[in-house]
Amino acid sequence: MKQRIFFNEVATRDGFQNEPAFVPTDTKVALVDALGECGYAKIEVTSFTSPKAIPMLKDADEVMGRIRRVPGVEYTVLVPNLRGAERALEARADELNLVMSTSETHNLANLRMPMAHSFAALSEVIRLVAGRTPVNVSLSCCFGCPMEGDVPQKNVLDWVARFADQGVRGVTICDTTGMAHPAQVSHMVEALQARFAQLQLTLHFHNTRGMGLANVLAAVQGGITRLDGSLGGLGGCPYAPGASGNITSEDAIHMLDAMGYDTGIDLPRLLAVARQMAGIVGHDVPGQVAKAGRIGDLHPAPASVQQLRSQFA
């Protein structure tokens, strides 16, 4: 058996926040509860941000208060600032996920402040929750920025080091706008593991240019054991022209299962949930395995085949 891979489901936060039609609170709670039974290591449930900024997640407190927590699953939330962190602590989040970009232009466009200001604000959050709740930092645009171009690997590693020095438990390296390619991913994960073996290192890919699963494979073959994914492939960055969503959780898990990796996921159960996603968001979703079935799901041969067999017997 190959190594264990741990999946973090982000559809209920990263995926939903880009949807135009509000997903009812009851639906969100039911979805998180269903996902909790599938074998995920983490579920990013929601974001404690301003309801004016992201109306889709205005029910964050209620959702966190109503979900059924499955032992062994961490229920993580995104927080943008101290107020969000305080709300997350009140909601008993198992982990706080903080976000900033490694591109100054993207950080200004997405978070409306320079990187230095973001780092200062997130440092305050880290100090607030120190010793109380684990912190993960998600770094955006680690493989390139659609407005600036190349983001040097050294810059990414320097930002990881600054947060590691503050005692965060983990860092997620994000291909926010789908600019990564497998060779680049291989170089990145080699450098990360050489310097930051003490951190929970997670890779977060988008499928904007069709390389999402190839990048997943490069990361896993390079030794990465934690990945983000979004059920149905929901999500996307508004600052990446033509951007599609995150890698599709069920497609990535199916691929790794087929290759002999232990994902810990009950894939038939997950696919049953994935087939509900189009109805939940009111439109088709990119996921393929939920539509086509697993590699091993066989279909009856056409009646004409039996006739031909008889003819050529």
C-alpha cells in the first residue's frame, strides 16, 4: 500500500462563496454532515468574514452551531481578521485558516491592502489564538500571478518561513489562478519539505488550464500528503480571467485510489454526495467521475454484442 493521503474539502467555503444564488443554511448543514461521513481529514465549513463582503456565508455562526461533528474530522474556518477569529473561537472551530497572497498586486485586488499590512493583521490573529486553536496559513498565487507574472519560489519560501517562525501548525501553498505546471510543482514541494518538515504542508490547485490532476500527482509523488479539493470542482478566483474552479475532490480521490494510495475516503459514499452538487448550486458542475462512474463500474453490453457472439460461435 502506498502512502496515506489526507484530503481537505473546501466546497462549502471556497466553492460556495463564488456562487451567485444563496445556498440555504439547511442545505449547507446537511452537506457538511454528509461530507463528515465520507472520511475527510478536514472540512473547511465557512468563513467568518463580513456578510457584506460575502453574503453567501452570512450564516457562518448558525452553520457552525448546527453541524454534526464526526470524531476524527477537523472542522476548519477561514478568518480574515481579529473579529473573525473571535467569532471562530466562539463557534468552536477546530482550526483557523488565514489567507494572504504572495503577489502584491493580487493581495491589493483581493484583500485591498499591501502584503505587509496583511502580514501584520494575521500576526495579530496568530497571537490571539496561540495555544488555543491550531492555525493554518493559505498563501495565494504561489505559482504565478495573472497580473504580475512569475512569483519567485524564494519569495514563497520566505513567506512560509515568516509564518513558521510564529508557530503556525500548517501552511497551504495555493495555485490560486491555475498557473502551475507539474515540473514547477515538483521543484516547489522538494524545497518546501527540505526546509519545513515540521509543518503540515497542504497543496491547493485549480484546474484553470487543465493541469489540476497532473499537479496533484506531481505533489503526491514528491511526498506531499495533504491536499485541498472542492466537491464538483466548484470555486475560482475572480482575478484570473477564464478561471475555473478548484480541482474536483472526487476526481482527484478516484485517481489516487486507482493508483493504490490510501485516501481514507469512502468513494461510493462521496460520489453519492457529489451527484447532489449540481442541484444544490443550480447548474452543471465540472466533476467527471460523478457523471461517468468509477473505472471499475462496468455496464451491460449492448444486445447486439450477444447476437454477434452467437453468430461467430
